[in-house]
Amino acid sequence: MADAVVVRDLTRRFGDFVAVDRVTFSVVEREVFGFLGPNGAGKTTTIKMLNGLLRPSAGEATVAGIDVTHDRRAVKERIGYMSQLFSLYHDLTVEENIQLFGGLYGLAGARFQERRDWVLEMSGLQHQRGQLTGELPLGWKQRLALGCAVLHEPPILFLDEPTSGVDPVARRAFWDLIYRFTESGTTVLVSTHYLQEAEYCHRVALMNRGRVIALDRPRRLREHLATPVLELTTDAPAAAVPVLRAHPLVIDIGLYGRSVHALVRNAAAGARDLPAALARAGITVGGVREVAPSLEDVFVALVQAEGGAAAG
């Protein structure tokens, strides 16, 4: 397939601060491409440069074949964009929001009516079209915002933390919609904090401190983690975390229900010494075993190898 987005050495500075540092990647048509990273990693800034809201300080990028530096207006006509705040006006009704976006995208007459009806059906808001948007539950606002973002049927869709604060059931339904769009030809770039969501992407770019530190399919990222991961089952997982974090064999720790995942420097030594350290702290260990890394384990290991996440 052809490339829908091509980025080379894209950089954005705010004074002396480098928010995005020589980022390079490409996205093929109909791909779901994810940006994963902590706050301040550069995900949102990258998306804003690609959709024409921010001018790059250096580097180059094309979106749908259009140069984002030299023709930002044309880029905006070819994309849909759903921001972290869903881009909706809460003091307008559902239908008024759709009408507003239709006007911005130049839709009128029968074409607008067709797309308006599609948005209402897709979002399940046929019977709430006259309701104030601010009164809608969060999941419905999310679907309405998505519908408004694709009202003009753009070939490329940017989603910036689109499911923040949404319950897991609504989040899963939202991703089902994303897959429907890609099946019809839309390319999707999405930033997320949720590691489960990154698993839904065809490829993921892990970002930290403004740079892409890894880029591959989620499965391949997990397969290439060299750092051993131990799973320790305990009756007091929260209390176990500070004990394990202080141990010299441990690189980092993650909670997984009633177990703890420990990224360790040596699996055999960790399996021997970590239960003993917990026992000395009065914490019972039900079992310890080496496990295949999750995407969260991969993310933590790579961020730690890069010096940790940016402060604040």
C-alpha cells in the first residue's frame, strides 16, 4: 500500500525546550498507527504538527501527499482531527454541533443531510439530536466527536487521547468503530496512555522525551525485550512494590492485580533473592516465575533505558 503519512527528522522547539526531536516514521494507507508514551513525551505536539496546527521547527512531513509546512490549509481539508477534549460545543445541541462541523467542512444540501443522518445513527443519538451536548454521557460525547471528525469522510484521521476517562466497555466499542473506518479505507493515527489500546494498533511508536525510542508491531516489541520479567504472587502486592523497587536486582516494578511484575537484571538471581527480601519484610510470596513480557513491561524497560520519563 502507499504511504499516507511520511515524516523525516520532524522537530519542534519552544524556546530552548525541544518537544519533538528529529522524529522519523511513515504510515501506510488503512493502517492504525499508535503513539504511546508518558505525559510530555511529544505525542500531542507531533500530531499537531501533522494536522497543521503547529509549524515544525525543522524536518519535513507529508500528509496525504501534502507538505505540512507549505500548505497547512490543504492538509486540514484532507484530515479529521479529534482532540483530547473531543472538540465539541457543550452549549449546542447534538444536531447543532453536527451542523457547525458540516459548515466548516463545506457540506450542504442533500450531502450534508446524508452525512448528518449517518453520524446520528453511528453514535446512537437519533433520539437525542435536540439534547444539549453537555448533558450527554461521556461515551456518547466521544462517539459524537468522532462522527463530527469524519463528517467529510477524510482519508486520514488523527485521534489524540480519544478515550481518556471513558469506561472500558465504551472504549472497546470505540475501537470497533475505528476498525470499521480502516476497513473502508481510512488511515488512523492515535495517541494513547492506555497500553491495552496500543495492542489494538497495527504498529506502535513508543515516544519518550520527544523521541521515538521504538517502533514496531506490538507482538514484535514484546518478543524483542531482552530484560527478564518475574511475576511474584503475594497477598500484599501494594506493600511489596516499595520493597522490590529498592532491591538492586530490580530495574522497575508494575502491579498486576494480586501479582507484581519485576523487570530484573538476572532471572535466576531474582527468583532466589526477591522472595527472600519480601519474606524479611513480612510479606508472604505465593509463587515466583519468569513470564513473557507485556507491552507495559516493554514500555517501562525502554523508558528506563532512555533515562526515565520527563519530570512533570
